[in-house]
Amino acid sequence: MLAAATLLSTALLPAPLPVQKASQVVSPSVTSRRSVLLGAGAASTLALLPTAPAFAADNADIFTPAAGTLSGTTILITGGNTGLGLESAKRLAAGGAKIVIAARSQAKADAAASEVGSSAVGVQCDLADLASVKSLPTRLVAALGESPAIDVLLNNAGVMAVPERISTADGFEKTVGINHLGHFALVAALMPSLRRAKSGFRIVNVSSDAHRFADKKALSTSLAANLDPPDYAAGGWGAYGVSKAANVLFTVELQRRIEEAGLRGSAVCLHPGVVQTDLARYIVGGVDAGDLHPTDAPPPTGVGAFLKSNVLDKAILTVDKGANTQVFLAAAADSGGDRAKRGGVYFDKMKAVKPNEAAVDQELAKQLWAVSEKLTGATIAI
């Protein structure tokens, strides 16, 4: 059992690259926005990032923005009705932000908003259905009023290790369809609202160190097959690795275009850690049937009990700890609250680390953008 646990935790937790010591910190004012993500000068930019006093956590293990520091900020969170999304919503609301919880059904979104409190509203948005994604702006007007502004878009929702190929409403393989294509179309739909943010906007893409599963050959093959290779490899893990690498590549190209256009905004991405949430619904049992689409395969038996055993307690993070990095970035605590700075960085444990080379390949990033536009019919007007 112990050997199996070691193998599984190693597969789920690729070792992050080391970051610099505090004595080697580079000031944000002299560090290129894309230097970490694009690998330029990585030795001098993998640094502990500054945390302004106003953003200090009350608990050494849990990061929470100080009360009032996010007043006047509107944050939209996909998958905000459960797991990391719901935990992020609560903590960001505690900092004073207005929270928009996007969930697959209005009922789920409303229930989560009620749990977060009076500063939250719920909107329906199904990332597995492009019609739902593209019509979201209309529902935002109803929820927020005319010409709504979104300061932060936290692309948190996702699926993992779907055991067989399942299609979204538009025929995409589900893992890539939700984790990347749905969010690509969402950014396109919400860019007008993001550009209305008076103090700059930020897009936070929740990736994973599973992006390291996909090398350049795997990504090139996937792109050539319109992100739907005929061989559904490794019971869904191959598709998951590609989808998470796509999150990083999307961040690379999005940040490049934001900078080229001279917009006050940034795009960042992160690895939250291996967290005990229903993202693992296909490898861990006990997920409500109501959380699954009608076409979803049920989770396999046996593996769930193993993962829930005490053997992996130290490897799997609790939700409150797992949410730290995305709360940190949504609050722009890495840049003293300035959402227009420090874009194009990949984070783990609230620190900048270097992704694998394939996931920051600028040519692959441009190819992914073109394929994503073709498949979704969505154009991000930057």
C-alpha cells in the first residue's frame, strides 16, 4: 500500500522547481512581466514575491486579504459553487470584494451566493456549452446592471481524469472543452467588462503541475488534431495534462497581447496543489449524482477508499490551504494590489516558479490561440 501511495502521490505531485531565497528577491519594478513565464532571465526572477502589509494573512497557513482591501472590486469565479471556487469566494468577499459566482445551473450559483453572503450574486454559466458561455454577458447585466465592470476573472472550474471520451454540447472532448476552450470563450465574452475595470483587470487561470505531463510533441499532436486526438490516452490523464498545459499557453499569449495593446491588465496562472475537492470525482468516490452531467460516467470503485485513507493525508491539501494561491493572485497581493503588474507568471504556493518549456513555447501558444478561435468561433477583442 505504501509503495502504491508513493507512486500515486509522485504522479499527482510533480516536484516544483526551486525558488530563490528571500535575499535574492527582485523588485517588481525591474522584473519583466513575462520573464518568469517565458523563461527569460529565470535565474533572477524566480523570487519570493512581495506582500504588502494590507494583504497579510491572519493565519500563517491561510492567506486572506485584509478587510476592506478589495472594496470596489468585482470578482467573477467560475465553478464558484464548490471546492476551491467557493472557498475563494468566501475569502475574497471577506476582503470586501463583490463576488459573482458562475455555476452550471442557476440553482447552484444562487445557493453558493447565499452561503458567501450579501456581497455575492449567482449567474448560470455552463462551460461545456458555448451558447451558455457566449450569452453570459446578458445575464451579467441582469445581475450587476448595465455595462458591468469585472475587475478580476478567476477561471477556477475544471474536470480531471474523465475515464472515457465524453463530448461537450459542442462536440469537444470534455476535459479540454471545459478546462481550456470554455474558458477561452468566456474571456472573449467578458473582455468588454474586463476593459471597463477602472484600475486595471486581472485574469487568473487555474492550471496544475500536471501541465508537465504534456511535452512539446504531445501538444503539437493535440493541436494538429484540433485538441481532440483519436487516442484517448491514459484514461483521461493525457487529456488533462494537455488541458492544463493549454491553460499556461493561453496565459502566455494572452499576456503578450495585453502588453502589445497597452492595456492596464494582466494574466497569471497557478498550480493550487493536490487538493481534496470534487475535481477528483472520477478517481475518488462519494460525489453527489447531482454534480455530474447526465452523460458523465460514474466514478470507479475501490480507488476512492484508497485516496481517502490516511496514507495520503500529508500529500493532499485541505481546501482552505489549496485556495491560497488563487486568492493571493485574485487579490493582486503579489503586486501590492496593482492588477496591471506582474502578468505572465506561473505560481505555486504563492511564489513564482518556472513551468515546463513546452507550456511556455511562444509558437505553440500562438497555434493554440488560432485553434481555439477556430473551434469556439470566439474572438478575444484586445
